[in-house]
Amino acid sequence: MRKNMYQNVVATHFREHSSIYLFVVVLFLMGVIFGAVVVNSLSFTQKEDLFYYLSQFFSQVSSEDVASKNDLFKQSFFHNMKFIGLMCILGISIIGLPIILILLFMKGMVVGFTVGFLVNQMGWDGFLLSFVSVLPQNLIIIPIFIISAAIAVSFSLKMISRQFMKKIGPPVMPLFGKYMMTFAGVLLFLCAAAGIEAFISPHLMKTVIHSLK
């Protein structure tokens, strides 16, 4: 019964905010496309320099000359936590709405650039490497970023409507409590994504790198 109640709450949330979710998904995809296009605008020298550093990184992964898995976990978790935490704070502030959208676009751009550069430089091998190095953790991170951005945008719009349009709505404090609880729950998913990035992705990358030699 409780499970059905949670499912109904989630379904109602997505239904009520469907337009916001559609907008942030499209914005993220635009960032991915833009990041992939930027790769083609790089000069030959820039591509060579980036590919050199990338090759150095892959050789380190292959020889396991990288940071410990615990350090990788901490770096991944705190990096994403800072990103999500900034979104949370910006959602509370009235002026943070455009910055939330910029952050989401930049996240999509990074993903698009990473995959696009690997494929551009290494072809099918680059696609395989991006599949094992970028995709696993981003299967969790990307939906979390999209949901977090949508929730932050929704809360920010409610604050704007209260302050400038003087609309009467539900009390602020219960909404704020749910808002903070949602972002606290997001941390659990970030832990899972960091675990994948630290303990699974390096092993997959090493396997693919050895198979390509």
C-alpha cells in the first residue's frame, strides 16, 4: 500500500511538471549535440594535444597506475555532490534559475564533447571506450542531473511567482522541507554512480584497452 502511494506521488509529480522535464531534457540534449559539434571546431594541434593526454591516461589505466579506487570514489562523489548542491542552492535563490539551466547545458556539453572526441579520434575503438568509461556511471548521473534541475527550476519558479506575481499557494516551509529531502535522497544515487565510476568503469576500460592492443 505504501509502495503504491509513493508510485502515485511520483507519477503525479512527473505529470504536473511534464513541461519542465521536457524543457530540461531538450536543453541537456542540445548541450550534448553542441559538445559533439565543438570537437570538429578544434584545430589539428589542439586535437593532437588532447589525444596525447588521453593516450597517457589510457596507458595509466592499462598499467593500473592511477589513483586508488577509494580516492576515485571520493573524487567522483564530491565532484557531483558540489554540482548538485549548487543546483539546490540556486533553486532556492530567485536569481539562480538561468544558472541552473546553464549548468545543465554544460553537463550535456561535457558528455557530448567526451564521446565526440573519442569517436572522432579513434573511430569504433573510441566508441567502445566511451561506452565503458562514460556510459555506466552516467546511466545514473544524467537522470539525476535532469531530475535535480527540473526540481530546482520548479521550486525557483514557485518562489518567483510568490515574490513578483503575488500568487497564493501552499505554505513555503513544507515545500522547502520536501525540496531538501529530495536533494538529500539524490546523494544516495550519487554514491551508487561514484561506486560504478571507481570500481567498475576502470576495470571495463582496462579490459577494452587490452582487447584493442
